[in-house]
Amino acid sequence: MTAAAIVLTAPLASAQNLDAGKSPEKLFADGCTACHRNPQGLAKGRYTLTLSWFLQDHYSASSDSAKALAAYLVSVDTPAPSAPAKPGAKSARSKPRPPKPAQSQ
């Protein structure tokens, strides 16, 4: 009976958001660098809203940190570098052909 009274009167432990107050750069450094070298290219052209939903569902401790991290990733998103053209390589477009001669009747 005494144990039940102690359990019922003990203050409830509340969950703490360990990401609260961290900058998006710090969030990336603390949670993403194990798998990703840098943040460039991770947003892959996604919208901030959909990226924040993804981060919240899979990686983030809160919606606020997911939104901050998503905004950061979108802000540093860069397009993938294109491969340099090889000398003498043909362009993707073909040259336009001359029109067919008109047939006389």
C-alpha cells in the first residue's frame, strides 16, 4: 500500500524536447551527419511543407524542429552538378532537316 501511495504522489516526469533552441545547422550536425556529409542536395527540390512532414514522421523530435530543418535544407538545396561535356560529343539535339521539296503536278 505504501508503494502505491509513493507512485501516485510522485511528480510525473515530462518529456523534454532535446532539439529545442537549436539552430537548423546544429540540428543537422547532431542528427544527420552520421549518414550525410553535407546538407546540399538533400531537399531534392521538395517543398518545405512536404519535407517537414517527412522529417517529422521519420527523424525529428518535434514539428518545430522538423520545420526548421526542412527550411534549412531547402535554403541550401543545390541542383546536382551536370557532367561536363566530352570534346567531340554530339549534342542531345539533332540538327534541323531541310524541308522536303514540293512535288509539282
